[in-house]
Amino acid sequence: MGAVVKTGGKRKPMAEINVVPYIDVMLVLLIIFMVTAPLLTQGVKVDLPKASAKPVDAKKDVINVGVKKDGSYWLDVGITKDSTDPGGVHLPLADIKEKVRILLNQDPSMPVLVRGDRAVQYGVVVELMAQLQQAGAPTVGLVTDLATP
């Protein structure tokens, strides 16, 4: 039964929404998403070379393309992640080129980063960078681990 307000001798129903249950549901959903979000990330272990360099802006979406030790390629689009566990999906080089072209048509300012395993031959990384430039990437950044003194 709804609340009733007595004003001037007449009773009329009060039409207010009780928001407390909605807040409770929202908080439960927030906790569920906070717990499950780290579990959804998958990773591809890449042994990056060490170098001293300025870090990339972590608040902007980037296109991460990588080459694993076995020569397979993967693509990940999103916020910059930890360099030892970049995540992403395995795709052939031609599919990566097409997806990068589509992403850069939507947002030409999106940075393109290459993560090459230390054991990968130089020519494989150069071929990947050439394909990314053909896809429309004006510049391609190379991701490295921070060198320790």
C-alpha cells in the first residue's frame, strides 16, 4: 500500500519513488563488475626488450599489435596495459591490417604500438610495421620494458 498524506482534512496518495532498493541493486552490480573485470582479461606472454623511454599516455585508447616468439600475431584495442601481459586476440597479418585500417578511419589520432618478443626476428617486426603503415598508421611506436640501471 502506498503512503497517504493528510492535508486539510483530505487524504490523497503520495506519489514518490523509494530509491533505496535501486541504490542497493546498483551497488551489488558495481561490486560484481569490479570482481569480474580482472578475470576477463586474457594475456599473451611476450618477453619485451629493455630500453629507457618515455611512457605512453595511459588514459587514451591505443591499438596494440604484437608478435609472439612463435611468429603469431595478435591485436588488442583499449587502454594501455602492463607490458608483460598485453592480452588480445590472435589474427592473421592480413586481418590485423584490415582491422587497424578500420580503427584508424574512425579515430586517426589513435596511437599504434607494436610489441615484439625479444626472440622474434627483426624482419618479422619490420614486416608488421610496414603492414601497419599501409593500413594508415602515420607513426608506429615500439613497446619495451623499462631498463633497470
